[in-house]
Amino acid sequence: MEYGLTKYKWNEEFYEEMPVDHFSFNDPRKFKLRYLINTDNFKEKNAPIFFYTGNEGSIEGFAENTGFMWDIAPEFGAAIVFAEHRYYGKSYPFGNDSYSSVSNLGYLSSEQALADFAVIITYLKEVRLPHAKKSPVIAFGGSYGGMLTAWMRIKYPHIIDGGIAASAPVFWFGNVPAPPEHSYDDIVTRTFINSGCTLQSLSASFETIRKMADSSNGRKFLNEQFHLSSDSQVKNANDGEELIYAIQSVLETMAMVDYPYPSNFLAPLPAWPVKVACKAFISAQNPEQSALASYKAVNLFYNYTGSEKTLCLRGASCGDPFSALGDPDDLFRPNWAITNYGVEFPTATNIVFSNGWLDPWSGGGWRLTPTFEGSLYSLIVEDGAHHYDLRGEHPDDTQSVKEVRRLEKKHITRWIKEAREKYNQQKRITKDRI
């Protein structure tokens, strides 16, 4: 839960007639898709609906960490809805068998998810909410959810009136030339160096681990000092490389959530966790301390509360639901996202793309500087991590995120006004025809 707020309140509800396949005319299968809803502020006729396009995870985590929506809903008199992404949380099309085969998993796609959201919004306006048939709908999303928000506005502009697409790496697909190949790693490196680390201290830690993995005494040191679980033991040099890769993945993720206050989004972490991790790297005086600096960084991320006795650093042995299926080449269509959604969005309107310069995913963002094209806007949080602007207000917020949120509110106000003007214009046209 975010700072200074009592627990966010919502009702857990299900849309029980969601098609498994929205694009088939001979597939009658349905499933229950979950959404969370709060109508405490929804008092006026045709008041706005704030709609979060759910990510790859249980929807509660996003409801608890998207305080911006909760903060501004009273001002707009808006209903708040967080829709869960199919195949996550409690929204499984095939129950416990949803991940059991590629054929069952084949209905997990952004296209199907967007269609789910379109159905839910229509249901909310026509059935669930009173006097909401002409309610403006503003979408919000962060990361993959931000991509969904942008694509929702592109694919369903008659359903979504505007969208805040935070930290949405819409350019990060194969055959898209915009992001430099190593931009993700480059941004992670920049974030760590700006937080007090040096390339030498980071490299020394990894090289020490590599050397230790070559000897039995070194492997014993790593297994004991890193408190590795039985499934993650370093038994040979290749395991040492896997350990280094796991550490680097942790550092990359830590850069994503480098917020200026304690947070609990992907993991419980202190304020500015990258700075905390860097203290261990730059203070190491010998090879053992250098190796342990990586352990301290990993332990900071996975075990800041001290509740874990061991660390499991191998996804396949730690309960990764995709590991049993593998990644068959024919499961993916590398060019489809570009074909389906486009890259430059020349006809799109009313989208704010926000990115933080600390966030490695910003390398795949729509634009990397503050700019606009038509009613598409790029807003930059100069000291911001992953969808920092969507988090709730905090006394330690940086000035740059305060300004970005102010501008986002300005755009939301304009979108709602335009939606109502459009409705009134359509009403006059209909009246004239009669």
C-alpha cells in the first residue's frame, strides 16, 4: 500500500460471459474475467470512468500501486475500475489447465485482452453503472499495461476517450529501428553510476564470482554466503555464469523500481534502493567483499524484510509457469505487433506517453524527450523510475513527477471536456435528422 493512504477500497466483481475467443464465430466458450471497482465518487450522471488496463499479474497489485488514479478520482467524480488481464490472478479461461498446453495458452494475447477490456467498459456503461451511457472513459496503464492503454485508444477510440500510457515500451519489438540495441543495459548502467557505483566495482564483483565458480572452495563460499537454495546451488562454472546472470537481472529490476521512498511494488525496498546497493559495491576491499556486494544487492531485493532463509535464483526451479512449455519458435509472430498496432501511430489522438530517465524500459518509449505531435504527448520524469507518475502522492516525491502529474491532469480534463462536447454535438446532429 502506498504512503499516507488507508487501504484502497474496492468491490471484487466478475464479468461472467467473457468469450474465450472474441474473433471466432463458432466458439461459444466463456469464462469469468475479474475486475475491481470503486464508485464512492461516482455521483453525477455520466461522470467519468477511470479504467486501468491490467498487466501480466494479479490485478490487486496494480490497484494498490496506482495511487494517481485514486488521488485524482474525487476531483473528477470518477468511478475507478481495474480490469484483470486474462490468464492472470483469478481470470483463467481454462481454470487450472490454462497453462497446461500451447493450445490453451494460445488465447493469451494483447488482442484478446483489449477486446476483454472493450466488453467490460461497454458492460459498465450500459449495465453496471447507473446513468453512465455517455460517461467519458480515461484509460491508465503502466509498462505492458501502458502499451495496452495506448493500443486501446488506437484500436477502440470510440470506447476510450484518452489514455495515460506510463513507461510503455511501444518500440521494443524486433525489426523496429528506434531503440538502440543495448539501450536497456545502458540505462541500467547509467542509473547505477549516477547512484554512486562504478563500472570497475560492478565488473570486479562479477569477475570474482566467475573465478570462485571454478574451484570447489569458491563454489562452497558462494553457496553458503549467498544462502542459495538446493535448487540454485553453484556446482560448476556454468552455474556461476547463471548466478551472475541472475544478479544482473536483479540489478536491472532494481533500477526499474528506484523510487525516492520505501516501496513495495515488485518487492519491499528502501528509498533509492540503487544507492543502497551501490554502497556495498564501492566499499568492497577484497575479493570476498566484492562477491558479497552482489549478494547484498540480491538480498536487498529479494529479502529486504529478512523473512527468507534461502534464495532461489533459477526461474525454472522457482515456480515459473511458462518453464514447462518452453519457447517453441512458432509460438511467436515477431512482426505481428508492428503490423497490428503500428509504430508511429499517425492517426492516434489523446495519448500521453510518460517515461522516467531512471527506467531502463524508457529506451523503448514513444519519445525520449518532452514533445508532442498533434494530441500525442511525451512527458519525461527526469528522476523517475518505472511508471513513477502513476504511483500515489508522497511527501518525498520529486519536483519532476509533480509537474508530470499536473500536466497529466490537464490532459485528462481536456479529454473529458472534448468527450462531452462530442456527445452534445452528436445529440444535436441526431435531433436535426429527426
